[in-house]
Amino acid sequence: MRWRSLLRTLPTIVHLDADAFFVSCELALRPDLRGKKCAVGGMERGIISSASYEARACGVYTPMPTRRALSVCPDLILLPHTPGLYAKKSQEMFDQCETLTPYVQRNSIDEGYLDVTACGLSSIAAIEVKVRALQSRLLQELGLPVSFGLATNKLVAQIASKLRKPAGFVVIPPGGEAAFLAPLPIGKLPGIGSKTEAVLKSVHGLNFIGDILTRGERELVAMFGASWRESVAAARGEDAGEVTTEEADAKSYSQQETFAGDVAGFSEVESVVKRMVDELLPKIRADKKRAGTLTIKVRYADFTQEARGRSLATASDLEGPFYSLVTPLLRLAWSQRRPLRLVGVRFSNLEEGGAQMEMFAEAEAKRRRLAGVLDKLGPHAVQRGHQLG
């Protein structure tokens, strides 16, 4: 469409980032706990996968071991993971977004982009009214506090949405991108992790994003290598990326989680991966499909990444066959055993039809009937061993 290639003269790119998503989903079921120190995680062992902002103020963070979280915050209220709830809430959140614009890009279970260029809104004020109304609906109807950033491009919108959490709403007017970014810490730029940030500060004296624009080409090449031009463009707030919508018929199902701090414990990451398996398979069953391949991706603090996949002899829509792949695949994917910034799961090689035809058809049928019953019962049905920690 022609409007997608025009120079944007309004902040029509929106980035949304749900606040403490897993905790917010649980509090939607337990509104009496809002405003209290809550966290989602293992009850005795395991890790904290999401903490309320009240708990964060006491020193609880993701992915802190649960025992340590209880020591720094003795009155912390621990909530177990509710199977199926987070995928359901995510779907409802993005369904609400699509009532505003059909151009919705889902980056992960709790964040994404909207492009409202085609909505016929002719002023910043009109755009702000519409997006604030969406923010209000997400809170009132779904119980989800969500932060929004509005800008002329994806890069600036993403940074803006994370600036004033929770329930933030930041609008960057056209032409104000560089001025907005200049005073922010250099680590706010996507792609600059904590280790890179430390080097840029201590060795090169780059403390703020705007400092990049004060350096000459030779210095920039020494700092950023062949990608120095991209770094300069980012510091100026320039980004040509478009909001891309999902295909109607998904060719894969995926989910990923970026940790608040780098994670080194294998069991901690393993439990996160299994939770993602639990979140994705109900969606696959609901779409009456089976997956043949599971892929696990890890990303290190310096943004390098590895991925390994393995296929089943027969495609499945049940958790059991994939649980057995998680540990060996994670060991292969995490070959360097350095601390991780992100872990992701992807199901691919999809086949139509939920039922499986195999030798042990009767036992398989029983497992599928049980899975179907649990899916219908919803998020309170059962807690699996790895969810209990």
C-alpha cells in the first residue's frame, strides 16, 4: 500500500510492552492481590519468572532463585504458573489491538508493534486518544497493565515504551527522535548488552546515546566495526523497519523470553523452556495441528546465539514426547555454557489433524482425551512437576 512507503509525518508506529506480564495475568484472576508483593515462580525450588513492581522494589527480580527471593522479601506472595493462562491472555491482548488496526506484529507473548498509519488519524492528539483508549481497555477488560511507546519508527517506539513502566505512555513527535535518545544511557539502544555497554563506557567514554554522534568515523569504526553506520543511524533515531503481520496459516509456533539479568543455571533455563512447551501446545491442539520438530534457541549476553532442533518419528500435539527432547536439546544449543540473555522455543514441521495413528492407538487416545479435557477446563486444571519447582 502507498501509505507504507511514505515518509511518516506522525507517530503512527506503536510498541506495546505488557508490564510484569505473568504476574499481571495471575492478578487478573486474583484482583485482591493487586498492589501487594507478588511473584510467579516455583513454590520451594526453582526461579522467579515474573515479579510485581512492589516486589521489585524490595529486591526481587527475574530470574532470581525462589529461596533467595523469599530471603530478601519474606512477605512475598508466591503464585504458581497457571497452565494455558498466559497464551490465552496474550491472544486476547493482541485481539484487542486488532480492533484498532489490522497491522499488528506479535514479537513475543507480551510485546509487539502496531501500525496505525492507515486508520485515518490526522493529528498526534487523535492518535494518542485512540491508543490511550486501547491501553484503558486492556486494563479494564483483561486486567493487563501495558506500556506504550509512539513514534515514527519501530526503534524509537520500542525504547519509548520501556522508559516509564509500569503503565507508561510516551509519545515522541516527528523530528524529535535524536533529541529524545541523546540523554539516554548507551545501553538503552537495542543490541548493546551489559558487557558491551561497560566497554563503551570505560574504554571509549560513551555514556549516553548522543555521545555516538560526537565521534569521528575512525573512532566509530574502532568501537562498532563494520556496523558503525548502523550505530550512528540508530543514535539519530532512524529505522526503516516496517510492521509485519503474521501469515493467516502459521508455519510454526514460537515463544521466547528475555531475562532481566543474565542466567547461568541450567535447571532454571530448563524450567522456562518446559513452561513454554506447556504454553504453546494447547494452541497447537486448538488449531488441530501436530508438530514434528522442536527447536530451542539461546542468546548470550553479547547477542550471539545458537539453536538446535530435533524431530520426532511421528508428529505430536502432546507434551510428553517433547519433554524428553528438552534437556538434550538445551545442552546442545547451550554449548558454550556462558550466561544467557534469552531462550526461545519453536515448534515446526506442522501437520494437519490432531489425532495420531500409531501402534499404541488406545493409550495415545487416552492421553489425547486427557489433554483435551484439561484444555477445556482451562488454566486451573493441573500443575505439572516442573511448574511446582
